[in-house]
Amino acid sequence: MILQGCVAPNVKLFTDAQDPLRERLLSGKSAQKVLIIPVKGKISDAPQEGMLRSKPSMMQELVSQLDMAAKDPKVRAVVLVVNSPGGSAMASDIIYKELTDFKEKTGAKLVVSMLDLAASGGYYISLPADWIVAHPITVTGSVGVIMARARVTGLMDKLGLDVTAHTSGRNKDMGSPFRPATDEEKALFQDITDDMAARFMGLVKERRRLTTEAAAEVSTARIFTAARARELNLIDEVGYMKDAIAKARSLAGLPEDAKVVAYRRADYPDDNVYNPSTMSAPARASLVDLGIPPLAPASLSPGFYYMWLPGAE
């Protein structure tokens, strides 16, 4: 018998955003559950672009997991594992609101486990928590706002280039990288930055009940060690992931053998609570490498950020 034609095999090397989230058991056996949700890297609403395909944004993936958890009455506690320098002010605020709404809707307890870094927006999204545990060497704080704006006027002068903009108002092109900012523009940007910082600081005071002295120190937007953050009441406990999970069980009134689960789009051999991924992916690559680290100031789009940027000037 002769077979005419051929069929190309459908081989899938990597999972993608079309693959549904599925619950994966990490430990425990009783009916009620503690859900682990990782938050790693820059907080953003932008998809994570790779050479072969894109991944959902951090914000989209986190909200998808909260929506799935809200449909499962057996999820009685969530441990949010934060390892982030922060990011977009808007994305940070949306995640804060989604976490707050999730708690109100479900009655589930929320515990934050901070790893290497939970600064600025990473701290902002931790504020809805019923309890915050920071690793002994966590860096947190940076309660403030930074505005990223590129400046290319010096380079253009060297190249003999110029840009002319026709605007309908004197401040229409404020923030333009093609000319120095005027004193009026600097004042306007500072007003916006101060307003956004006041919202951030107001939430910290409300949620963490800081003393006047602590609030004054925190409002400088400096970073803190876990030990100092505990002294200022920015966190509740210095400990490890297992301590955060134990606290989540305790707050929710769950037994010690309560299930610890995570939502994944892929299977991982020997999966555990320290896995920050929901889907498998090839190494991120770009056809053009400009040598700019992904969290460097030069890599940011113009805008306002709840983000710790030690390289900014």
C-alpha cells in the first residue's frame, strides 16, 4: 500500500499562554489548601518578549491565578512570594487592588514571603497582607516614586542633530528627551511625583501603623535590611518560606497537613515552593544586544515607577 501525502507532526517544545493553569500539589494531603503565588522581577503590565514567543505579563499572570483561586473554596490562604525591585506605579497599584479585592471576596488569608528583594512596588503589593515575613537577608523599603526620562540632548549636539516640535500648548511636549526641561516642567513633574509618593506613604501608614519617627525614616525612600524593617514595623517577622507557610496555615485555621499547591502551565520534576515559574520557556534572547541590563534606567519607558533603581542619577 502506498501512502500519498504526509502529515507534519505537531511537536510542542515549550508551554505558552494558551496552556491553561493547572493545580500542582507540592505537599500535604488534607482537603483545604495554601496557594503559593510567585512574584519575581520587574512589576509590569507588558508581556515578556522572547525570541520565539511572548509570555503573559507579571500582572496578567498574577490576576489569572487569583481568579482561579477565587473559584476554589478550598483555597483558604495564599502565600505571595515576592522577589522584586518594583516596577510600574500603575501595575503595582492594580496588583494591590486585586489582592485586596481577592481577600474581601473570598475571606482567604494573605501572607507575604519576601526573598532577596521586596523594594518599592515589591513592598507596595505586599501591603494587603495579613502577615509579612522577610528572609534574614531581604532588602525592602524604598517607599517612594521615581520618574524615568531619557536625555539625548548632549548626544544630538555632538551629532549636529536637532528636533523641532510644534505644540498646542507650552507644556505639550514636557518630558521631551530632545531638549532640557524648563523650570516649570521640573516643578510639574515634581508635583506629580510627590502626589504619587504621598499615596504610597499613606497606604504604608494606614496598613503598618508606623510611629511618627518610623514614618519620617521610611519617607526618605531608603532601603532597609529585614532586621531594621522589623524594628520600623514594615514587616511582621524575620524568617523563612516555611515560616510564612506555617503562618498562613495558622491564620486560616488549617491543619499542619493542609495541601500546599501552586498553579502551573507546565509540569516540573521535583517541583517545590521555590519554583518562581508557571510555564516552561526557552532562554530569553534578543537578536540585537545593546548591553543594557533589563532593570537599568536606560531600559525603562518614560513614566512613573514604584521601583528601586540604584543606577539612576
